[in-house]
Amino acid sequence: MTQPPADILLRIERLLSAGKQQEARLLLVEYIRLNPASARAWWLMSLTLTDVDRQVDCLQRVLRLDPENEPARERLAKLISQPPVSSSISPFAASSPSETEKPTGDIQRAPAWAAPTRAVPEPVPWQPAEKQAAPPGKPAPVEPAREVTPPRKSKTKWGIVPILMAVFTVCGLASLAGYLLLQRNAQAEALAQAHSLQDTLAVAQILTSLPLPTLIPTWTASPTQTVLPTATFTGTPTFTPTLQFTLTKTPRPSGLIGPVMGLYAPDFNLLDVATGQRVKLSQFDGQPVLLLFWATWCPHCDSEIESIKTITQIYKDTGLVVLTINAAEDPATVTAYRSVHQLTFPILLDSDSKVRSAYSVYAIPGHFFIDSSGRIASIGYGEMTVDEMKVQVNAIMRLYPTSTP
């Protein structure tokens, strides 16, 4: 790295004495970049700045590098205690501090060539040419007498009456403008209310013309008459008509079916790996269902499988249905896993992952707690403990704990 010449600080001092602060500042920036531990350089930088805060920052750096620097300490105290005032004195207004640098921490000692080569003479505050002291041996110049001109009395250009008339005129115009503005706002508000009433009437007409909403699907009884022959052997056979009733299920609107809490759970038809029979979710209508999406290669599913077995045992006599859907694995792998862990709950094979897509399962294990009406009460992802499952199962089975008096 190219180092600055040995007399660079002396050159900077001369530039400051000549009033060339901009040139001195450019040289100091480069010098401080190469020698940040030079207290003399920071002192000179404070003399090139006009911003008081930046001067204070430079002087504080000088004192951190050279705590015994009295000129820097005195100047810093003046800058902090007194408000900044404009001065006619040259920025190079104080002598440079001694270049005794004391390294602290990881700050390196300034190079030897950065030491001051000469002391900067104390500058004399600027005075007008007429008041400067005459050189020795010459008489002081006599200041010529100046003619004192008496101050002229200012003439009043405007009288008090025109001023008052102007004030009253401005106030009257302001009052008129305010009144007109209030009238305009009142008209706009009345027009907005009229439009609002028209919009309300239009919405009411639209709502009254809409068809009635579809009721929540329920089981409804539709009677069908079936004539059953009854024979009595008294000579002539007679037939007595009887009535039979069959239950038909109202279909659920497609807009109310989806993998979202509050909607009906999508139906599916999958193969049970244990029995080889097809299982539908709709065949368990009226019963609460715990639906689990899992896989044998999933470590969290493997850890949770014992909790599923515990839940099955706890609620085996309460009507809870536990269905597990395997995520597109080989049937032989699932069968072997079922035998090793002695699983008794149904394991359904989702070989093409269509059911997983229908339920938007993005992670396993995925839990869907479905109440007796077929609606999804809650959804959970990740491994769940037995206690966490019991809270959700009790909710869909309406088994709320009661306090004992």
C-alpha cells in the first residue's frame, strides 16, 4: 500500500493557514484512511469541518487517542457548552496538539513519519486593516474622522384606518367562503344519503328475488307403499297391504364439501389392506371419525402409531371410528408393518394419492377430526400425543368434562 509523504501533515497545516479547507480535507480523508490512529490528523480534520457535531466527533477521537491533549479538551468543552456562532477567525484557529499517541486496545501506533515536523504558530484573530497594529518604528495611522449622519425618521406610509378596513374585508371574505363551503358539504351529504337509500332499496330487491338457501343435509324419511301378500288358509287367499318406510339421504351441496374446518369431509372409496374390502367414509355417517394420513417410512408416524393404538382402545366402546390412510406405499410393506406392530384399526391404501390430494395433505402425519354430522371439526399436522388427541376426540364426541362440586 502506498504511504503518504512524511511531510503531508505539515502541508495540510499550510493549506489550512492559507484558508484552503477543501484541499486540506481531501488529503486528510486519505491520510486518516491509512492512519486512523493519528490524533494529529483528527485534530486537523476538526479544523476543516463546519458542522459542530462532526467537529465534536473528531475531538472525541483525539482525546481517545491522546487523553492528555489539553487544547483538544478545551475546544471540545467550548463546543459542547456553548451554542455554535459564526466567527470571523480562520478555521485554523488553534495550535496543533502534540503528537504523543498512545495505543489502546487494537489501535495501532501511528508511524514515525506522521509525527509533527514543526509547531504550528498561534494564529492572530483577524482584524480590519485600519485597526491592525503598526510595525515598530512607524507611527500608527490616524483614522480619519467620519461624518455622522443623523438617522432619518421613518414616515408612516399607511394609516390605521386603511389597515382596519383591510382586516375587516379579509375576515368578511373568509366568513363568506366558510358559509359557502358548509352549504356545499350539506348538499353533498344529502345527495349521498339519497344515493345510499336507493342502493339499499336495490340490494333489498335483489335479496328478495334470490332463491332460498339450501338447508343443511339431514336424514329424511320418504314413505313408499309396498303391498306384501299375506295368505290365510281359510278357503280363499286374502292379501293385506302394508306400508314400509325407507330412509333416503339428502345429497350434500358440492360447495359445502372440502378439506377445510367447518365443511363436510370429502368422501372416498379405498381398499382395506387387512380385509380386502372397499371402505367408504360415507358409510360411517352419524359417527365421529378420526382420519389419519401416514406412511411407514415417516419417523413421526412411526412414533405416533402407539398413540393411535391407545386412542383406539380408550374409545372402542364409544362409537369413535379410527381410519388410517397410507400414502401410496406397496401393499406388502404395509401388511408387514401391520403385522409387526399388531395394528387392529383399518389401514386404507391410497395407491394413486387421489384422496391425499382431495384433502390437500401437505405433510404427514395429518389428522382430520370429523364430527357425527360429517363436518371437519379440526385439522392437525405433525406428531400428536395421546392427550392432544383426546382433547380433539372429546370435542367431536361432545364428551366435555364437567366440574365436580
